[in-house]
Amino acid sequence: MKNSVSVCLILIFMTQTGHAGESPARVTASDLVQADLVTDASDFSAPFMVGVRFRIHEGWNLYWKNPGDAGLPIEVVWELPDGFSAGPLQLPTPAKIVHDDVIAYGYTDEVVLLTRITPHPGYAAGERATIGAKLDYLVCRDRCLAGNATVALTLDEESARSRPEHRQLFERFTSRLPRPANGIDISIGKPEVIDRSLITIPVRGVAVTDFYPETIPDFVIEHNTVRIEGGAIHMQVTPFDESASLKEIRGLLIAGGHGYEVLVPVAADAGASR
């Protein structure tokens, strides 16, 4: 069984000590990842979109909310003016990253995480307000480096010349956001669970090519067992202990290059031995 926490700690340890026979790496996370805040909005008196943009050095990657067998998800802590609020962070559909038998879900090259910012009710054009965020991330290749950054965006100081570029950026990554599964021709059957470990979920309709599961509380997912075969999702999970209860499975069905969000309830007696 792969424990994602232990694998991640091993990888972090490798970055601090170097591989056997190597001197420690001198590169830092900030050398590999450039982060900033962007917006294509011109009116900040109504809710507007802000993107946390990461530009990632070639060959390295950041992680989705379920990093897979190793890694840590990106963390964003907003620092907002009084009366402003931030909606949920929207993550584009990740890529599956395979290294030997280690499976990860994450982002390469560039990614923009999106959120909707709501200003205070009395905000008026010309008012000086700064949106800030503290970022924590893990950037990996054959080793991992923990990184952090503080980024900020002052409203009404965005150049009109940058707006078209940012609009194209938002369109590109908005198109990669997961979509509701009820928007396509697909049906998901009742899961079959054997000994709380082997899971089969029938899937019918459009051609599904993969499934990216979200984390399951109190269970470790064996990501290299996740596959689409015979019109069903197959995967193996391992409970932390006897008290673990499998209630639902969330994740993204991958079809036609897009991710579709699904939530599959698991019957209360589904973990009974068969």
C-alpha cells in the first residue's frame, strides 16, 4: 500500500539531501514557479473574477486537490479589503502524471485557479483596494521542493493593454473547468464494493477514458488500480482502520478531453464482505 503522506515526505527529504552521490540541489521553488494574480475585469463595483496564475518550469508540476500517490495540493489564503469576500476556488481539470508506478494529478507549464471576488456594497470606481493572497505549493519532478509566495493585485491599476491577454487566459482556463456530469449523455450505476476495498462503478453513455478520484476520508486510494474497463470504473481503496466508513465517491470522469464532476453515493451496507 502506498501512503501518500509517507511518499511525499520521502520526496521532500530527497530535495533536502539530494540523491545518493549527488550534492544538494541549489534550485529553489521560486526559481521553478512564478505566481501572480490576474483579472480581466474593468468594473470592480460588481462581483468579478480573479485568477491565481502559476507559470511552471518545463518538466516540473504542481498538484490538484487530490495530488494522487505523492504531493500536496495548492493552498490559497486570501487577504481582502474590509467587506470583500472570495468565493470557492475553481480548479481546472488536471492532467494525470505517471512516474514509474507513482500516479499524480496536477498541472504543468501554466495553470490559473479562478475565484469570484465580491466587493463591499459601497465600492466605487477610483477607490484604492488591493486583493492579496498567500500561496503554498509543492513543485515536483524527480524530487520535490516546497514553495510559498505572497501575491497582490491593486484594483483600477490594471493596464487596459493587458486586459485582452488576460481575457484570453481566462477563456482558456475557464474552458478547462470541470463540468456537471448531468450535462452529457452518461449514466452511473450503483457501486459494487467488496470487502470495503474493491470498487466497481458501472458507467454507460459517452466514451469515458479515465477517472480522477477526489480523496476519500479515512481511506487510501491505490491510484495505479484506477481504470476504465468493461463499461465500469474499477479502483481499490484501503481503509485506515476498521472504523472507516465508505459513504461516497467523488471525482472527475474524463471524456472527450474534458472533466465531468460526479458524486456516487455508496450504500450503507456496501462494505459488507462478500
